[in-house]
Amino acid sequence: MKKVFGYLIAFLGLLVLASNSAIARSQFEFLGGIDKLVLLIPGLVLVCLGVVILIVLGGGSSRGGKVKHVSEEVPIYKGEGKKRRIVGYKAE
């Protein structure tokens, strides 16, 4: 749910940044009276805040990532030098 919140905030920031364009200003007359910097700064802040929420608070995905083991495992190798390969693991 936190990721959805981050995406929504970032999307809202992108909308604010898009409203700063010349096309949007010509379509919506009320944007013509607003200074460009007044729209630019909040838009950038919202996009950055959304990305921070996605990265920090969103956490990792439920798929992938490292597997957590109860005890540390050490690989058992077979062969010498570049030709060695892992044949199993043993617990320390």
C-alpha cells in the first residue's frame, strides 16, 4: 500500500510539472497568472517525495532478493582454479 501512495504522489508531481508547460498554460487561462517557479518547485518536491517513499518506505518486493538462512552456509568446491565449481553447501 505504501508503494501505491508513493506512485500517486510522484504522479501528482508530474501533473504539476506538466501544468507548467506552454500548452497547458494556453489551454487553461488561470495558469497564465501563476508564476512558473511557483509551479516548478512544488512539482519537483512532490516527484522527489514520491520517489523517496517508493525507495525507503516501500521496502523490497515480495519476489526475489536474498534468501535468509538460519545458519551461515559455506560452499563446497570441486576442482582447482578456474575449473572449480560448487557441489554443495555445509553449515558453519
